[in-house]
Amino acid sequence: MAEKPVSPDAAAPRHKTGRSRSAEAGSVRTLERGLLVLSSLAELGEATLTEVARRAGLSASTTYRLLETLRQQGYAEWEERSGLFRVGLRAYQVGAAFSARNSLLGAAQLELPGLVAALNETVNLAALRGRQAVYVYQAEASQLMRMFTQVGAVAPLHCSGVGKVLMAGQPEEEVRAYLGEGPFPAYTPHSLTTLPAYLEELARVRQQQYALDDEERELGVRCVAVPVQDAGGAVVAAVSVSAPAARLPAEAVPDLARRVQEVAGRISARLGS
């Protein structure tokens, strides 16, 4: 007969006027135990309550409470017929996000140095992290005067090439959720500051498959950015090349965009696109 977990008695409620240091420590301890239970379940593949408790070194009642919380959040599943617990979809999604991120960086590290060598300009890779465009990788050129961006730095979504590319990959309702209704801050006189103008710009980015920051973030600097897509065709990152406007005149933008698109296409292919 399948082993069916039984919920322990609920503890009597306590009334507190504030969160004590001991309560915070208890929450951390609970989190540690929850992660231990999830890791134990992952190692077992599928298991009964007793098996998970034994692997985690916890009591059955404590293990049940933690598994039930994980189940409610989608990190664990329980099949009534067999009485077995399994890792849930949410846990898989967390692991897939880590895998995709590291696959992306690995592909970029293979492809972007060659683009730097061909252009002698610094190349960046940016991705959405939460509601921000964040630079996650850089291949630096040897130019005496070169554009340098710190890895981990944030780019404004409305007036950067990478921000435009990443937002162009989102439906309009998501764009509004990310940026709001405006007006947006003007970094230079060329910055787009209204939502209608920005949405029109995103339509242009989708059509031409590249974005241009035409001295919108910094006077005297142009940036060309193109999308990187995953196996499902979703935009997961943006490759960008920035240079002084004197070294990147407007008439050179289409040819540069084509060369960056070729490299971004190879990165996308490595991701299964």
C-alpha cells in the first residue's frame, strides 16, 4: 500500500509585536532544511516520505511540512496512487535558467573575441535580469580610445542599443510593465522620452533586426546591438558594439549591424536556435 503522508498537528498561533532575531534565525534554518529536503529528493529521483526523511536526516513530521511547502510552490510533486514524491516543474525551471545562462556565456566566449579581432572595437553581451538590462560579458578591444562597460553594470532600457533589442523581444504589455508610461529621463538631447516614440522605435528594431543608440545615452558615442535567440526563438540576450561617433559614422551602421548579426546568429545556433 502506498505510503500517504499525514500532516502533523498545527502549532498554536503566537501573537508577536515584531520579528525577533531568533525568529529570523529560525526562518533561515527552515530555508536551509527546505533546500536540504529538495536536494535529497533530487538525488533520490522519486521517493516516499520516509526515504526522503532518512536521506535528509530529518524527522518524518519536519520532512512532511517542508515537502508540503515545496509542493504548494511547485518545487515538488506527490502522486497519491504510488505515494511517491518527485521534483516539481518549478525546480526544473530554476535549473534550466542556470543552464541557459551558462550556455549563453559559453557560446559568447567562443564567438565574441573573433568579432573584436575583426572590428578592433569592444563588444558586450547583455541580458535581462529582473527588470533591468545587465551587461554579463565583455570582450575588450586594444584601441587606445575604446568604450568600456563594467560587467554587471545596468543599461537604461529606453536609450541603449541592448535595452531596445531586449524590449523589442517582449510584447507591448511587457514593455509597458518594464518602463511605465513615461516620460523617460533624457540622457542627451537625442534620448527617446515618450512611450509612443519608444514603441515606434521597437517596431523598427523588430523589422531591421538591430537597434541603434544614436548618441542617445552619451553624446559622441554610437552603439549597434542585435538580438541573440534561444532554441524557441525568444530573445535571450543582445550583442552590442559601441564606438566613438567619429569612428562609427551613420553610413557605416548597416554594414556593422550585418557583421554583428552574423556572430549573434552563430551564438543563437549554439543555443539551438
